[in-house]
Amino acid sequence: MSARRQGWVLAVYTAFVFAFLFVPVLMVVLFSFNKTASFTFPFHGWSLQWYRSVFSSPDYRSAIFASLKVALLTVAIVTVIGTLAAIAVTRYATRGRETLRSILLVPAALPGLFLGIALLSLFIRTKTDLSLGTAAVGHVIYTLPYFFLVASSRLLRFDPMLEESARDLGASSFTTFRKVTLPIIAPALIAGALVVFSLSWDEVLITFFTIGSQNTLPLLIYSKVKQASDPSINAISTLLLTGSLVFIVGVRKFVADLQT
Amino acid sequence: MRERPPGSLQIEHVTKVFEGAPAVKDFNMEIGAGEFVSLLGPSGCGKTTLLRMVGGFEFPDEGRILLDGQDITELVPNKRPVNMVFQRITLFPHLNVAQNVGFGLRIAHVTKAETSKQVTEALELVRLPGFERREVQTLSGGQAQRVALARAIVNRPRVLLFDEPLSALDLQIRRELQVELKDIHRELHGTFVYVTHDQEEAMSMSDRVVVMRLGEIEQVGSPVELYRSPASLFVASFVGSSNVIPVKALRMDDGSIAVELGGTVVRATASEGVVPGADAALVLRAESISLEPANGGGPSGGSGIASLRGRVADVRFVGAMVHYRVDVAGTRLHAIQSSEGSLLEEGSDVDVSWRMEEALVLPGRGDVTTPTPKDETDDGSGV
């Protein structure tokens, strides 16, 4: 095969892969602007009606708020617990550090189904009412390992002599943490928090078992897909996609900060 | 920067054990206010551990540390009126130069205006005027350590501690900073305790040098004392560039001793503990040896001068000085001569001589030269 032909074949292959990856995405975006309720070609013309129906629907609104509440609560809890855990494991656990690390990372490896069922049976046994709070508990367990990984890898690169310097200059251990350690590791913690937010935002399995009667956004979309073909899910999906893109750009900025 | 508190330090029988192995053993010493004292020794000799105990980063297992009579042994670092310049660059990366230097003052609730005034003064003292707004990432290694020094002295500590602060720098910048550090010491009249493994650094800056080995004091003295009368072979081989040659001590008469050096008997100055018949080593400084082109009549020494015939094995010209290696009496000596006049040639015969009082005989086996850290741990495990 000539070099030119080889290049041509590779180009076609690459185009095919990209088409496979992105055509479904583009279809969703395209049909979110469709005039009629059809999901298939022919395309009948442009309209914003599905977006209007998303914004006017109380279901969507309450689901978005529920998702936000769960995600923000999860982020708040995980950031505090995860930072403390990372400091404890990287600084103070001289013996058994690897064991502790492994144990902390286990929940990420557990099947979501298993975690969901385990939590549900726990809540039933302790007679805890299912709510956004119990869903957040599930999300905390599931996202903590990811945050811990980001935070502890930053702390492992942190020179403890910076803290000794601060102590030497008169700072108490708390002041040292507040004025030296925290500001230096903050970009990593923010990056970890963003990861946690995005994991929590579209988590389905654990949420399904632990949330009770309320709906988060992914659960609502799932139920709508099951019930009937409601084209508004194209619109909400497109909105989520846009949100994710903005989000990724934000995360990349922090990740870039991390590497300096 | 006047009205400085005295800053005298008493280290009383301090011992520190790490995982069963003593890092510092019964260290006992007093450091006077305003003194510049260096702790010198190979890595693993306990000098850094001792410094860190004074700084409050380690706590002794036994003994006490007193600062101006007050017991600070158990005090946490932030409660001690001492400051440290670390070996690595430990400037806070999220703060600029002025914020780094002013860190201690802000912690101590000094007003902003006063802090910025003192920061400016401190930066002038370390020869970095106008660096306030610079980001620390833009500093060279030498500049960063100057800022670290400013960050320490701005708090007017009673004792300034240095943990090999120049060891990561280029030789030239290092020599430059050594001179400046001595000037700064003179300006501040402060007590400086300086840890280093570089004997030239210790000798050139300090009032007194503490040579440490295996966690213990080997010898304390002024640089001149250490150089002229080393108390042990270890000190002799660590300080200056010495030839340490195993010899046989023959007989002794009032302070002078006859030793056999490769079949020739020479006289030398005996130090304490030398016993005729026992192992001994002749310590001969490279710069005390004088080399002359051999004349026909054979070596002829006057009274008090040892003279031997040798052959030049190697010549190294380094500018003001020439380094020779000379084979003489079955051993190879390192000799340093001024490079003025004509140089000796490789392979030529020379008369090798030295004054009797420049040659020191110490007890011990002379085949132990400057111990490496590996030797240290080998020795340590046997203790």
C-alpha cells in the first residue's frame, strides 16, 4: 500500500470514529430545536418550544433544585472529610499508610448497585426516612475516594519544611494550616470539589435507592424516557451538555494551576 | 536593629535517639551571646538533629537546652525566640517577597506600616533592596536564601539557626554569601549557630567550630586551633588538606617523637596519647611541605627540619597554587606550593622537607582517612 493511500485510509477511519462518538450528541442537539415531536428525520424546522417546556415545567425545576441541593451538600461534606483524611493519611499515618489508603479508596470500586442496596437496607433497618439527605450520604460515600485521591496526591508533593518554616516564624499549628498549607493546596481541593460535584450531579444508581419520593434531574429524565417520548429531554440534555462544557473549561483552568 | 536580647545558649548533656540508634550523644556545650558557632561534620554526625532540637523541631530524650538561662527544651517552635534558615528553599510560594519576610511580624500582630518598614530594612540588610513586590518563583537560588535570611532576622531572634543554607548553591555564589553572612553577623551582633559539612565554610566564618562525629563532639575550638592542633585523626583529616600517614612511633623525648616513615626515621611533634610501639599516624598539612629540586648532595636537613628525597608523580596547576603528588619513603604525599617561580616537573627528583613542629603524630591507625557517611553507619551499628 502506498504511503498516500495509507494516509487516506487512516483519515477515513479517524472520521468514522469521530462520527461514531459525536453524531449521537449532535442529533440530540439538533432535535432539541425541532418544530415537531418527532425524534427522527425528516427534520421539520426550528423552534424553541422544548426549551420553553423545560423552563416552565415544575417537575424540571424541582428536580434541578434537588440535584443542586444533593450535589452541594455532598461537596461540602466531602471537601471537609476528604481534606482531613488526606492530611491524616499523608502526614500522620506513618505505619499502615498504604492500608488506610486502600480502605479509603474501596467505595469507588464497589458496584453502585451494591452500595445503593446496602444503604437502603441500612436506612430501613434504622428507620431513617429517605430524603435528599440520605441521597447525599450515598453520594458522600461514593465520591469521597475521588476527592481523597486528588487531595492526597497534592499533599504528597507538599514540602513539610514549609510548615516548619511557618512554625519557626511564630505561627501555631492551626495558623500554619490556615495561612500556609490551605492556600497552597487550595487549587487541588477546588479541583477535587469540582470532580465531586460532577459525579454527584449525574449519579443515578445510588440515588435511585436512597432518595425516596423525590427526583433528581437524572432520575426525572430517566423516568420521562421510560414513560413516553417527550422531546423536552433533548432540550434538557443539550442544556446539561452546555453546562458540562463550561464546567470542563473551569476544571481545566484549576488543573492547569495545579501543574505550576 | 539594636537592643537585642543577649542570646546565650546552653546545651546540657543532650541525647537524642532515633529508632534505637543515637543521633546525638551527651552533647554538652555553651554558646556565648553574639558568637558565630559552626557545627561541622560529615552527614549523619548529628549536627542537623542538634540544630533542630534548638529550633524546637525535635525534642531531646535526655538533657536540657537553655536560652539565656531559661529552659526551652520542651517549647514548641513558635514559642521560641529563635529562627532558622533551612537547607531547602522554604519560601511560601503563594506570597510575594515582602509578604514572606513580613510573615513572622504579621503573626506577632505588628502593624502593617511597621511591618513594611522593617521588611524594607531587612531586605536592605541582605542586599536585596527593592525586591518587595517580586514573586518568589522569579528568584534565583541565592536570592531565595537571602530572602529566607531576611525572613528570619526581621523577627530579631535571640539565636539564628542555619541548616546548611548554602549547600544547594553554586560555589561562586556560595563564597559570596559566606562573606556577606559574616558581614551581617558583624552588623547584627547576633548569636549564629551554623550547620555545615563544608570545612572551608565553617572555618572562614566562625568564631568557634564544633567538629562532630557519630553524634558526639570530637573537638571544639577556634578555626586556628583546629587547624594547628587537631585533637584526633578525624579532625585532622576533616579540617584542611592533610596527609595522614600510618607510622611506627619509636621513642619519645620531651614532646618530640621519633617515628619511622618508610624506613627513614624522622622527628615530629607528639600529641597526647601517643605511646611508643602503638599505632600512630603522622599528620602533615599539604601546605607545610616544601619541595626543592634535588641537589647532588642528597637531602640535608638543618636542626628541626625533616628532609627526604622524593619524586614528583603528578602536577596540578590551579592558579596561585600548584598541587603536587610526591612519592616519598614508600608513601604518596600531597603538597601545595606557591606557583611563583619555576614549577617542578613530573618525574623529577625533589627534596621534600617540613619543619618538625608542623608534623603532628596522633594515636590511632592512619589508614582511616576522612570517614564517609557509610563508614559512620558501619561504626554506629557496632556501638
